[in-house]
Amino acid sequence: MTKKLNLEQIKADLDFAYDKYNQSNFIADDPISIPHLFDQKQDIEVIGFIMATISWGKRNSIIKNGHRLVEIMGNEPYRYVLQASEEDLKDLVFVHRTFNAQDLAFFIKALREIYKDDSDGLQNAFSVGEDTKTKIFNFRKQFLTTPHENRSEKHLSNPLSGSASKRINMFLRWMVRKDQRGVDFGLWEKFPSSELYNPLDVHTGNVARSMGLINRKQNDWLALEELMEIIRKFDRHDPCKYDYALFGLGVSGVDLRL
């Protein structure tokens, strides 16, 4: 027999944790600290997208390699995307886990195509489709029109294949959510906050299961739909704010049931 959830108490717990973790001091130890080095919209988008892509593993390693990316791009990510020569890309030296210089060169070329003749290119590329899953799929399809090695495709998740698309959903949170806390950037107007999905990973998945928000064992898109169905009841306009609560509780090891 399935235990009936006390949604009122769960919402109160998540609201408490959201308020605790969605603070400016969250930035320093998170990959979002790298795009926060910039002020120009396109710089934030470019470095933010690549940072989100490499955001797996230890956070200190992710951030260290983020600073390496900034160095490679001469502290001007958008200009670098538009102007890096074939020789520049050929001579790249970079690796983060399985994301290497070859992948980085492809990402730069693909971003160049997206921004060609359109300074809002990345936002527009994520705005095609009737729902978030389709928008991510269509973005991926467009991105992969740039010639690339097959190995690079694994760095762009496909929700239509069942992936929870954690890193892309995290990037979308960065670009779309707008509040007064100063963590997320809120740069994009064409993608509603109400359509955001939580970045589902080991930490958020474990906390969500401990609270009864997910029954499915895998951290896939179906599990994400389970989670979103409930937390949208808590805040239908800004459901992704609860990513801070779930992630913060998971990383800190705090158990609100105690």
C-alpha cells in the first residue's frame, strides 16, 4: 500500500530549504560561478552552456576546468566563438573527464553557426517546440548539423531517448529563472519559467525519493516527470526553484525528517 504524501509538509520543507540554499553564497562553490565572471549576455550564454555540459564529477574540478576554458577563450567567450580560427581550434588543449579538445572545438563551431547573423541565436535555438522535451530535442538536432565525430553526441542528451537531460535543464535554469537572489541570470524571455524542469541527478533524485516525490528507481525523464507533477503543485510559475532545495539537501546530507 502506497503511503499518502503529506504535500503540505513537504512543500513547507522544500520552501525552507529553497530559501536557505538559493543565496548568493551558493555561487562560489558551484559551476555557475564561471558565467558569473561575465556581464555581457552572449558571454554568459556561451560559457554557461559549455560549463553546464562539463558539469559532472567533483565541483572543484569542474570549476577549475571552467577557469581553464575562460583562459583559452581569452576572457571573451562570445568573441572567441565567432572569431577563433581553424588553427586556434586545431591547437586546443583541454580535457574534462570524457569531454576533450575535439569536443570543445565542435561545440565552438556549432555555437558559431547558432549565433551566425543572430545575437539571440542560442535562446532562439531553445525556443522551437510545443513543450520542453521537444525544445531540447530540436535544439540538439540543430546543434548536431555542424559536422562532428560521433563520440561528441554523447555530450548532448536526448530526452526523447529517455534521458533526464540534467545538464541541459540546469543550463536552462541558469538562463531563464529570474528572482531577486542573484544566482540564476534570468536572461531569456522566450522560455517561460513555468516550463523549466529540475536538473535530476543522484543528489536530487535521492532526496526526492526519500520524500516520496519519486517512485521510479532510474534517474530518467519518466522519473523527472513524476517529480515535476508534484512540485508544480507547489509553484506552477517557478517549479525549478526547488532544485536548490533538493540539491542543497542532498549535498549537505541534511534530513528534514529528523
